[in-house]
Amino acid sequence: MKQLAQRLRQLREDRQLSLRALGEMAGVSSSALSQIEAEQVSPSIATLEKICTALGLRIAALLDEPDSEASPLILRAGQRRRVYSSGSHATIEPLARGFSRKKMQPLLVTLDAGGECGDHPYSSADGEEFAMLIKGSARFEQQGTSFDLDEGDAVYYDPRLSHNWHNLHELPSVLLIVVAQ
């Protein structure tokens, strides 16, 4: 969480944005942004998406590193960064880092029992998203319609439309989400 807070502050300051200005752009209060940057609260995935959209970034950019010269980029299971969002009861793991010009962002999202990406449906930046349920069961909601998915089920959707993920079960749900720009 510390790295995410520092990276968020750096990105905001690099763009010469005040907390108030970024808050207005993202639809998040400046006090909430201040608390996130001070590591006093853990934002939901939906809140992180809103902030990243306002900054013109994908959520994985908050966890990315400087570009690597290596090709192909190999990310070993033990080298993945994990960020826990207590607001969502979820862990986010970027599956590709070290290349800032990537056209897709693969993420592993683990929703704890009762976890969800946001308090209510949210929309993301332009692009396309694909998700596959790797483990467990989850509910995908888009535009007021709910779809219950089980292990191995997949969904391809427009992230600009209001959507959300929920784990209504007692065991964790693991999603592979690929965000394409």
C-alpha cells in the first residue's frame, strides 16, 4: 500500500495537479485522495480505476516499474506485486510490469468472501476488457444485469459501461482480467 500511495502522489504532482483538481477530475473527494496518499485508507478497486482514468493511466501503472530491456518479460510467481484493497476485500496483482508501452494490462484479482470491486457499479476508461474466472464463483454485473460465473467461465465486455464484480460466496474468487487499450 505504501508504494501505491507514493506512486499516486508522484503521478499527481508530476502532472501539477492539486488534490482538489484530481478529485474533481476523478469524482473522488480531495479528502479521500489525501487519506489514500497518506496511507490512512485503502481505496476500493473502483476508486483506483476512477483516479487512474483521470490521470490517463491503467490501474497497473500504479504498480509498474521503469522499462526493462529484457524481451520477453518474464514475471515469476514469487516476483509479483500484491496490493490489498481493504475497501474491496480484494488483492490486485499486475501480471506484466517493466514495459510502459504495453497495449494490454493483465491482472490477477482475488476477491475475498464478500469482496467486490466497488461499492456500486463503475465505469473505466476507453478500451476493452476480458475476464476469466480462474477459481471459485463470482457475479459480474453490467448495466443492471447480473451474470453468475463459475470456474472457467469468461466474459468480454466494454469497461465504459457501468459494471462490477462481486464474490457472494465463502471462498475466494480469482479472476484473470485483461484490460486492452
